Amino acid sequence: MKYYIISGEASGDLHGSNLMKSLLLHDVNAEFRFWGGDLMQTIGGTLVKHYKELAFMGFLEVVMNLRTITKNLAFCKTDIDNYNPDVIIFIDYPGFNLRIAKWAKQKQYKTHYYISPQIWAWKENRIKAIKNDIDEMYVILPFEKSFYEDKHKFPVHFVGHPLIDAIAGRVQVDEFEFRTQNGLSNKPIIALLPGSRKQEITKILSIMLSVVDSYKNYQFVIAGAPGQDYNFYKQFIKKANVHFISNRTYDLLSVSTAALVTSGTATLETGLFKVPQVVCYKGGWLSYQIGKRLVKLDYISLVNLILNRGAVTELIQNDFNTNRLKKELDRLLDSYERTKFFIDYYDLEKALGGRGASENTAKLIYNTINNT
């Protein structure tokens, strides 16, 4: 069968590549055409647009790039028509994907959505478009199933979280070799995950690094994001015990004692690696004020949302400052407090349903399309 897949971010590229691998196990004749990245390209098929061309963050950036976004939407529709796929698979990226889904449903294409838009956090009114335009929805967070089915009467499939597979399937790193290759000493490592986009890195990393002088017996390692090179990060690296490693976040987490993490998927990844963490977020004043009024959640980190309790500390906006960060980091390094993190992280992994998200989704997609 012919599959057209649309993902617009680095995480979508990762999950899309694993889904493609699993689809090939069920459909040896699978043909792929996709919007994604390098990981999806290694599986095979035709890369139409790289996600690096599509990442626009924040209201102003979206407005400034409206012409490009509009052109991409038109191009995508034409490309789908020319390819005539058996199914279109949308991966997160809702601003773009839901627009394509509306058009695709009218054209009678099969529309399947893997990794739900986070409408439980904001823009809940998108449920109407989802119910109208999506044939099958595959959700990866346990509370999403009840959100869709109990609150909105829309049946979905809970398939488990693909990060469990991605982490379990990685090649284990040799810690001595990792430290040697990256010029790291034997001191315990505190990982810094300041986000993936320049705007958030600029706001967050300088505050993370403001505590460095208080922890001489540790070394701090910045996890470089895909698409951002060392030349951007070097402006922040001014201390001898601060290091930089690019595109090896999982390896870094596997050898870290603690982590300071920007809110997002990285909080869940850090939890699955069993690394005690402080969750950090700071946005522009106006964006934060708007977001605070639109997002109706008790927590911002996926760890706390899934567990429905404050398992990890969240330092948001004005609370994200040097003094609070030092206080919380001290707690991460306390042996008694660390034990509580590990108990919570065990509950987290259990709640996510174990391994097999990509396989579960691929099987459901293939069987659904093959039987219609």
C-alpha cells in the first residue's frame, strides 16, 4: 500500500521512522512519501519536505511566515493528489495537519492521526475538526483515551508511548568511552536540556548556567538540539566545568546524575531514563500571559500530567531563577530525595503501558486499511 506521512518536528521524525519500520513488517510492499527528516529518510521512500523548513514557533513567527505556510499547504495538497495514497498518516503538528485533514476528508482519503494534538491542554475546540475529519486516532498518553471517549464521545486507540521503544531499542553507551570522547572528567554529570529552538534556549540556558559556580564537584553538560550547532551555544559556555555535546541526548541522560530540563517531551525522556530533574520554563512576558489564560492545566510537565501529581518540581516564569534553581538542584542531589524520584518514575513507566507503540499502531493502520 501507499502511505503518505506528515510530521513537522524532530520528535515526529523519530516516531515516524519507527512507525515506518513497523509498517514494513506488516506490509512488505509498503511505499512511503513523507514530510519528516533524516531518520524517516533512512527507512526509505521519498522525503518531500524536511521538518527544519517547517518549524515556526510563537505567534509572531507564524504571522511573519504566513505566506510560506500557505504555500506549503497548497503544495502538500497537490502532492497528495499526485501520489494518491491509500492512507494519510498525520503525526502531531496540528496547526498544519488538521488543515490538510479537512481537505483530505472532503477528497475521501483515509485519514489516520498518530500522536494526538494536545487539545486537552489548549484549543479544545479542535475536537470538532478531529471528529469530522479523522477516521482513526492513535493516542500515546493514558489520560487521552478517557479525554476523547468519556468527555467527547470520540473512540480512539491507546497504543502506548513510542519513547519507551525508542529508549529500549538504543545501543547502550560505554560510560568511560563516552566521557573520554567528549572530554569529560570523572565528576558526576548534571545534564542541561534547554530546549530545541533559539528563542527558548536563549531565555533558559543562561539561568540554568547561573548555578554552575555553586557546584564545583559536578560538571554541567549542555545537550545540543538537532539543527543548532556549537557556534550558537558557545556564547553561553564561559566556565571550565561546562561542556557541550550535540545530538547525543539519550547517551548523556544515561550517564547523568541529575538534569535541568525545559518543559516538553524532554521531561518525559528524562523520567524514562530515571534521572531526577527540575522542569524549567520561561517565555516572553506577553506570550506567557496569553498562554496562562489559554492553558487550563495543573502541571506543564508530561511526568506530572501522566502521574496526576507533582512528582517533579516545575519552575515557571518568575519562579525560574537562580535561588530557586539551587534549592531544587540540592534536593535532586540528596540521596533520600532521589529515592522518591525513582519510585515515581517506576509508576510513570507502568502508566505508559510498556513497549510496542509503533508496532501496535502499524498493525491497527494496516488491518483497518486492508479490511476496508
